[in-house]
Amino acid sequence: MKLMSFNTQHCLNYLEQKIDFEIMAKAILACDADIVGLNEMRGQGSHPDYTAQIERLAELTGMPAFYFAPAIELPEGPYGNGILSKLPILRAEKIPIPDPEPKQYDFCRYETRCVLRAELEGGLVVLVTHFGLNPDEQENAVKTVCSLLQEQKCILMGDFNVRPDNAVLAPIREKMRDTADLFGIEKLSFPSDQPDRKIDYIFVSRDIEVECADIPAVVASDHRPHTATVKL
């Protein structure tokens, strides 16, 4: 089974700076993914740029199952995480990540975040999330994620906005296997044209065998996709 985590930056073509569903779909198809976790997706809203993006990518990739979990409702429309799957989605829900109160930092913009939790055919649970930029947001995100992890048949993926050596990831690493351990050499994910950091992840429960993992040199969004091939 091929997994893919992909921050699409609302399907914005990074080089041409225009919404481009075709280049995002081409990247997904090139990675031959069975399950795709998507970050920074827009939903149908009042602004013409806020359309049903997850449905459009499902149509272009031919992936039959999908779900959109809006983290925030902007005046223009909803914004959040999504999933595409070749496996049937039996149940899916949005789980909010609590906003820090009080907010302890002032160097990055705060933004309400969420976790998309999907139960797939065969008992597989997939969690898709996008951490905030501030340390207190990230701590809340890790606590929320850890409360949702299962010991078996569990996948966690997304843009965590932290580098691999950040201590905030320790509670996740205690419970899950980082597929990036199979890279062999350092692979970076952001920005996509000349990456200088890794902030995108795919974690799996310890019962799942990881055959290989990669961050292919795909320039579609501002993030490169993260992929992993696993065996249940």
C-alpha cells in the first residue's frame, strides 16, 4: 500500500502562482498513492477561489473515496485537511485541536487547526493533520494526536511545521514508527524547488511494516510530497 502526505497550499502551482488542480493531480498519480493525506485544502465558499477542491482532485485522480475536514471557516470559505483513498472510507470526522489559552508567543500568526480521522475498510485508521507554527500550538496538536493513536493499523501524516529533531515529537515517536527512518540519506520537503528542511511526516503504528519511503523531487505545491510503501 502506498501512502502520500501532501500539503497542496490550496492547490496553488508554486512556480506559476495560480490554482492548478491538474498539476496536483499529476503529482498524486505520479506517486501512485493508495491513500493521500492533504493539507491546506479549500472547500466551497462565497469567494470564487473557494471551490470543492477535494472533490475536484478525487475526480482528476479517479480515487473513489474522499473527505474534507475544515479546520477554520474564513469569510471566503472553509479551509483545512483532506483525504483521498482507493479504499472505502467507512467513517470520517473532524477533531478540533484546542487553541492555546493564553497564547504565549507573538512571532507567528495563530490559526485554529484540526485532525481528520478516517476509518477505512479493513480496520485501518488514518489521521491527517497540520500543526500550527507556535510551540504552544504544536504541543496542543501532539496531545490531541496522541489521544487518537491506536496501537495497530494506524497511520498519522501531515505537515507538522517542526524539524525531525524537535522534542515536541517525542510522544509520537514513543508510540509510532517514523517512515523516514528508511530514507538512508537526508531528504527535505520544503520549499519544493530548493528544500532546506523536513517538516512533513508519515508515521505508522509498530505493527505496520515499512518497505520504503521517499520525498520525491516533485515541484507542484510549495511542499514536496512525502511517500511511504507499507505492508499491513
